[in-house]
Amino acid sequence: QTFNKELKNIKENSLDYEDGLEKLDDLCNRFKSKYPNFIKHIQSNKER
């Protein structure tokens, strides 16, 4: 739930594509230990 809320915030408030990717990487790094398979999936599909 927290991840989705922060992801929505990134989508709505990123300055540009590169800024959004950087913020997404930071978010994924924070949740990687708690949800490793989910984060791996997100990171492998983030450029789509």
C-alpha cells in the first residue's frame, strides 16, 4: 500500500522521465529487502 502510494506520487510529480526513473530506483531500493521478487519484476519492466 505504501509502495503504491509513493509510486503514484512519482508518476504525478516527476519533473521528467529521467527524474521519474531515478525516483523509482530509490523507491525500489527501499523496498527490495521486503519484496525482492516484486521489485525484481518492477525493475525488469520499468522502461516499458
